[in-house]
Amino acid sequence: MRYLDGLRALAALFVLFHHAFMMAYPISLGVRAEGWVGNVFGWLVFGHFGVTVFIVLAGWLLAGGIATERGNQPCGWAAYMIDRSWRIIPPYWIALALSIVLVIVYIGDETGTHWDLVVPTDPRSWVVNALLLQDVLPLNVSYTFWSISVEWHIYLLLPLILLLRRLSNSWAVAVAGGVAIGVAGLGLFFALPAVFTWFHFEYYVLFALAVGAKVASVNYPQLVAKVPLRSLAALGATAVVALCVLYPYVWVEARFYWIDVVLGMAVIALIASLDRGQVGPLRRSLSSRPFVFTAAFSYSLYLVHAQLLQVGWQALVEPLDADRAVQWAILALVICPAVLAASYGFSRIAERPFRRENRAKWNRRPKPGTAL
């Protein structure tokens, strides 16, 4: 499924260049790109939607191992959570430690960039981030870390969906139950927005829908074949693009909770279409070697790119005192490639050793003194 790797890489690159653009034009601080820069690159302010793609991919891929099961997790619940823990948490903790060091020694002050959203930090925020509770207490050491806690807690939704499958003997009921949990969470968001804003319950809805779509594609392929997947994907994407063009960014941002759902359903339809071998040119493009290579370290890229962008801005851009268009050019053409290279190096050290295939090698290594 190389095309899914390509989709993940595309989302990660979108987020990277979105945040680079926000360094030069921090819309969170009231700075907007005007003129030709805004006309050509203004769409980069919507990098939030890259996270929507990540959540949909997580639901689709994690459902692949249980789609034919009768409500059972083949490896067991504990093994599932242990596997997710090893995959997500050690690289995240290493990135958190790196962030804390960088904040202490170099990037801990406000500089008028997007990074100002998370400075200054203190030990309380470090602990909150280490415990993956930044969706409960919105204290982030890096402005990308909010989504790590959200996704970590969304993983708990899959066992609940499978429990409903076992109790009801119906995938439809199980998936509907998962969606209902997300909808109930959105109700809490409307009732107590100050408490539940950072939970992003719309992602719970999308995760459950992605699980349901994967289950349907495996168990009911003839039914899925009757669904106009490409048309639905195009319609949903067109609707989101139209909203982003017609309405101000602040209007769209305030309605992410339902626009994310519209876009996520379009992405689900696109993935299901690609899964059926449709949209051949796009499938081949996403399966290309550069995208697949980037996908291999996309998680590391997501974890460290914000900190590295700020380091690059302070080291190369700030001393020049150039106008914002020149800042953006340096960020896009010089700093972003450097961040990609550094993220690849980070993945070799902090992410790759904790992947399932490499953890298996640990278990196969002979004990000291054992004959080879």
C-alpha cells in the first residue's frame, strides 16, 4: 500500500511548509500575506488539515488487522496498546527532551514568529507533555504536540469499537457506537468549550468512520463497489476548498470541528477509491519513491520540524532583517530542506529502533555468552 505512504508524506510536507509559511506570516499574531505571496501561497495557512489526513490514515490502517475478526483483537488488547506505545511514545519523548533543551538554550524567547504560541514554557508544561495530557491541559512545549496526545487517546477507541462488535455481533452497530462517542464528545465541546476544546472529538468521529470504511471494503466489497467514491471525494474536497476561498481564515478556523469531518470523509472516500485500484494516475504518483521515502520518517518530521524551523529562523532569517517575502523564500528554499534532512537523521536515531520489525530483532539477539 505504497500509495498510503505517499498520502502520509504529502500530509507531512503540507504541515512542514504550512508552519514555515506561518513563521514568515504568523496569522496567529495577526499577520497576513498580501499581494502575490498571499495569492500564490495563501492556501498554506490551512495546514491543520494535514492532521485530519493523519487521523483518517490511522483508523484505516489499524482496522486492517481486525476487519475480518469477530470483534477480537488478534494480538490481544494489551499487546495492541503496547505496540502503539512503542511506536508513538519513545520518539515523542526524545523529541520532547530535545525541545526542552532547545527552549532552555536557544529558542525560549518570543521573537514575533509562530513559535511565540508556546513560549515561555515551564516544568509544569514539560510534565503535562510527558504524560500526553496536553488535550486535557493545553500546555504545549511545541505547537505540534497537541495532536500527539489526541491521537494517543483516539487509539483507545478501537478496543471500544471491537467490544461493541462482540456484544452486538454487528460491525454497523460497533462503528455507529464509535461515531456516537465522538458526537457525544462534540456535545461536551459545545457545552463546555473551555474544558473540551483541545480534545478535538471530530477526530474520534473520523477515526471510527475510517475503521468502518476499511471493514466494509474487506467484508462487503460488492456493496462498496456501488458507492461513487471518486465523486464523493471530489465533492467533499471541493466543498472544503470553496469554504476556504469564500470565507476568512478566522471563520474557517472557528468551524474546524465540522469542516474536518467533511474533509475527512472525502479523504476516506479517496482512500477507499485508491484501495479499489481507481484513480490510477494519483495512485502511481503517491507510490513514487520520493513520497514513500519521505513517509518512512514522516512521524519524526512532524515531531521536530517546528523546533527546527525556529532554530533556522533565528540563525539565518532574523539577522538579515529582511521583508517577509524574503523570509518566506529562505524558509522554503533553505531551511525546509535542512529540516527534512535533520528529521531523517532524527528518525534513524529516535524512531527506527522502536518500530515493530526492529524490536523483534532485539528479542532474537542471543544473550551474552550464548553460542551463535
